[in-house]
Amino acid sequence: MRVKYIVISLLLAALAAVSCGPVLVSVKRMERARLQIPLVTRVAVVDFEDATRHGPGPAVGSRLVAELNSQGYYQVLERARIQSVMKEHAFNLTGAVDPATARELGGLLGVDAIITGEILAYDVRTTVRTEKVEKKEGTGQYEEVEKTNPFTKKKYKVKEEIMKTVLVDEDRFDKSGTVSVNYRMIDIASGQVVVSKTHTKSYQKTLKKNTVGDDEVLAELLTGVTAGFVGDISPHHVTVSKRLLSSKADPKNLGQAYAKQGEWQRAVEIWERSASQAPNDAALWHNIGVGQEAMGRIEQAELAYNKALQADPGNKMFIENVAQIKRAFRGGLPTGQGGAQALAEPSSHPTELIPRIMKIEPTGEVYINIGNKSGIKAGDRFMVVGEREIRNPDTGELMDTDIYEKAELAVSKVMENISVCRVIKPVPGNKLAVKDKVKPVK
């Protein structure tokens, strides 16, 4: 009986130790793009040039579209629409899109930027080799061995086969793979390559059985490479692990109990009530910061993290909290909830085309990206308008858009998808630019 009580006591002690241990929670937030990108909201992804000749160009583009849609920051033009326009206007469909061609194509598509690039490596290699390993093998000879019953402690004898150690050959599969892609983002307004970045991921494992398929390896590597580039150009979601701290002001850890259930609002309310009684309790302010961050309230989270750091300036975790929250994205998503996905999914209805300037000739002729299909006729008039975004200088959040007139156009020639115009009423001081929007004059 005494042994039974000792075991139960040990189990209870172990459970108590676990319950008193640190509480870890996962918090998902959106971080800013790692690179400074010109104002771009609408993009088109064309097939990548394949230097490997393995044919993964469409897969690389499709994976990028899916990842951009999952972040929800950019409006991504559906690929069927891109292919249709490229074919109609005899653009190169191999993925080798230079900046000049991209500028013309972007005007036809009505996008702000085109993303393309080159696949530098996309392969998996599997090498089979043999390896000497030790293995126990019976000799056919037996010997008498004394054993002890673990319950009665009585000794007894049995016959066991004498084993020997031998070296045998076993197959080993050395699998390695690499995916490397150079991504380029071309700004339609300037015709310049604003981003050129190469991302590479590698795989190296030795397997006892060749159970991991080549396609599985390539898919994993491509996902990592794509996520790296999307993090460069777009606000992106990250998941971080945060530790909740115990506080004497919340002796029953009620806040932690609600937090573990995902009820962050209730948890924050409990911690804030406690903090009103203990304003210098760093643990409470840290927990409030975690809760606010989990609910997407970045400004409130930063304020709470700073209060925790003020109460305990040397705490490394509090210092890291403040550094991490500064990387958080604070603007709204231009596409709205689900907006990018809706543009990217195949649909029986064509994506609405935004009338824009697609080309300006030195002779003064202005090409716009609508024609007969849109009901345009010679003599129709359009007003070219510019847009100036007004942003919060501290957070980068879009506050408003100032729209102003640049010039009035008259249509002189109409084709199926484009029209040629001439300027009839310029506005002094306002220069026309590719991708400027045009609106019909009634």
C-alpha cells in the first residue's frame, strides 16, 4: 500500500509542476513587406522563363498567384485573362517579358505591375548506395540463462539461442533537391524593374526507404521559395509563439484560462482590471500586449508592450516584444476581405477592365485600353484623371485619395480592344502618364 501512495503522490506532484509551467500561445499577425515597393495594388503574374527546361513555368506562376491571394494585399488578375490578352496581341508566351514589353502589356491589362522571372534550378536527385549495418543473427546454438521474475523475485532458468553480430548490406537513398527562382516586379508607370530577387531552397536527406516522392520535395521547396518572395513585396502573415506570465494581481490566473480558450477579449479585460490596481506590474502589461496583438490591435499592443518594458527595462523578452511589434503592418488591405481571391479565381464573367492610358507616342497620340468591345466610337471624349494618395506619415495607412484632371481626350481611331486618342484640352502643369485612368465625358 505504501508503494501505491508514493506513486500517486509522485503523479500529483508531476501534474502540479505541469500546471504551474509557462503558458505558451500562438499569435498570428501581419508584418510589413521586407522591401520598399512603389504604390502597386493590381498585379499580373505571367509564366516564368524556364532555364532548366524541366517545364515548371506555369506551376511557379500558379503557386505565386495562390500565395499572393492568401495574403489578400494585392488584386491579382486572373491568369486566363492574361493568356487571352497575350495571345490576342501576339506577346511572347514563354515568360521572357522585358520591361518595355511589360509596360505595353500592363497597359492592356490595366494593372500597376507585372511579376515575371526565371527559374534557375528545379530538380531532385536520388542516389542509391549500400551501407554496412550491424544486425543480430541466430547461431542455431542454445545456452541456459538464469532470469528473475519481476513480481515474485524468484529465479528460474531458460534456454536461449546464442546470437551473433554480423554486418549486412542495406540500401540507403540520398535524396537532394534545389529550387531557385529569380523574381522580377516591373512597374508599369515607369517601365522599370523595381524588384529583382532570387530565392533558393534546398533539400538534403538520407532515407532508409525511398518513400518521399520527387514531386513532394519540389512542392515543399517551391512553397518556401514563393513565401520568401511574397514576404519581400507584400504584407504577410506570420505566426509567433508568446509566453503568458503569471502575476500576483491575478492569483488564480483567470486571464490565462480565458486566453488558452481563445477568448482574448475576456482575458484582456481581466488583466486590465488587475493593472488598474497594479499599474507597475510588468507581467500584466506584457499579457495585455499579447492579447491585443492576438486580436489584431497593433497600436494597443505596442502601447502595452512599452509599458511592460518601462516597468522592467532589462527584460529581454519585453525588448523583443517591442522590436517585433514595430515590424507589424498597420495599414488596411486595399483589396478588402477576399477581394484578391475573387479576382484570381476563374469565372464565367470577365474581370471588369479599368480604362487607362496604355501608351503615349512622341507624336502626341494616346492609346487607351478600351475599344469596339467596350462600345467606344470615334469622336467619344474622355477625361484623364490623376490620383494622389494621402497617407499617414507614421503608419503608412491610406487616409484619402485626391483626384485631379489632367487633360481631355478625343477618340480618333477605334480597334477591337484599344483606341487611339488625341489631346484636345490639356491642363497646364499636369503631365500625362501610362496607367492614368480615363473617364468618359458626358
